[in-house]
Amino acid sequence: MLAFFFCLNLYTFSEICAILTLYCNRYSHHLRKGVGGPMRDTRRPNAARDSAMQTEEIPENLVCGRNAVRELLLSERTVNKLLVQKGEHTGSLGMILSLAKEKKIPMVSVDRVRLDTVTGGAKHQGVAAYVAERDYASVSDILACARERGEQPFVVLCDGVEDPHNLGAIIRSAECMGAHGIIIPKRRSAALTPTVAKASAGAVEHLLVARVPNLTAAMEELKEAGVWIYAADMDGEPYFDADLKGAIALVMGSEGNGVSRLVRERCDFVLSIPQWGQVNSLNVSGAAAVLLAEIARQRHFG
């Protein structure tokens, strides 16, 4: 304060105003550059720019909004799962949940923040649905495909493969090795998404994929059709010593836990891939490629 009064005695009023103006201009320049204080946006409001910043692009396989999801459920398109905001489910949202339950579509309860993130900030009205990249087949469709080709059934079952890149890679290997179809469970598994389709390098367009509510029930249907079921696990018979000709189904387990207990108990045989390196196991898609290639070799070359 003393310095301020001292300045008044040394400079005229106009000189003091000029000094203060210069100081304010320099300080605001530092603010714009982020020096001396928080950065301030001096641009005028722009609705189009703000909207673009807040709303990301909605994924191609995602449908959001109550009317859109309701019409989707009333159509013949295949829905992988529903995301529903936590809270009261009344009115049109209650109708949507009833339709999803009737069609046995998996539903996941999420908070508002999660739903906002998934939908890229779009007006979701508390619900969003993931649509399958393509329609699913049935187990009987896969068996019929084998009959049409005049071949013994060759099927792959994925027991809890949750990584879409792994599922896509398995589909790619299965199609290359002449399999007739893939069977995946509705829960705790990756579904047919754009990521899976891309990882399959287009193989998903040439291979039947069945999505079933109960994997063990699908296994019983395969057994009734005369199919022998082999599980891939570390304590099984070396795959190159096994007879893999004839009607066969190969079960590949999840990335972390392998083949589940209930599924393994219903398998007829267990296969392993002997290893001589330092890493304790192969990635599930890599292991599937090895076993599928051996099955194809025996089926075509004995």
C-alpha cells in the first residue's frame, strides 16, 4: 500500500493509468498461455462445437432410446444384450424389459454414468441394446450344414471366451479348417460384434454361429447326433496321439479358467498340447488353431 502511494507522488494520473493498462494486458496474455493462473477459454459460445465435444460417435451395433429399442425387440433382428439404467422400470421401459425377458435376452443393470459413456452422450432414455453383427444359427442348423456337405459334423464350442479378438480368431481358424459351426453361450461370452467380425477377417460371414442359453444342453444335442466331444485342457491326452476322425466337437475354455467343471464332466475325452518352453500355456485362440489343424489333417489325410 505504501508503494502504491509512493507511485502516486512520482507519476501523473495519466501515466499511472497507462502503467496499469499495460500490466493488465500482459497479465491477460499470460492467462491465455496458461502462465500465472488457470487457462481461460475466451472464445464465444458455439452450440455446434460444444455438441461435438460432448457427444461421441455411437457404435454401429448399438441402438439407444426407448422407442428405438422397443421397435428393435419387436422386429426379427437378433439382440445380444440390453443395458438398462438402475432405478424404477415403469411405463414404456417396463414394457421393454418384459419383451426382452420373453425373448430371453440378457439384461445388464448399469448406472447413468456408464450408460452415458457407452452411448457417447446420446439421449438413451435409460436403455440401450447391442445388435448382433449377423443373425445366429441353431445347433440343428450346424448339424444340417454337415449333412448337406456329406460330412461328419465338425463343431467348436467356446466355453466362456470373453475376449472378442480371441473369439474372432477362433472363428477364423475354424472356418479355415473346415468346421461347420461355432457354439457360444449367451452369458459370460463375447457375442457377434463388429470387433469379432473384424478379428475373424470375414470368416464370420461363412461360418454358422449358434448362441445358446445352456452349453451343456447343446452338448447333449450333439451327442444325440453321434458327435464325440473333446475338451482342451492341460492334463489331457497329447492331441497327436488321439483319434480325431469322425463326428467331433472341440471345447475351448475361457481365457482365465479354462473349461468349466460342468462342461468338462460332459465331455468324452480331454486333449492337451505338450509344451517345451517357459510360458505355461498358449492363448486360447492359439491353442484352438493347433488343435483344429490336427483335426482337419486327420479328417482329410488320415
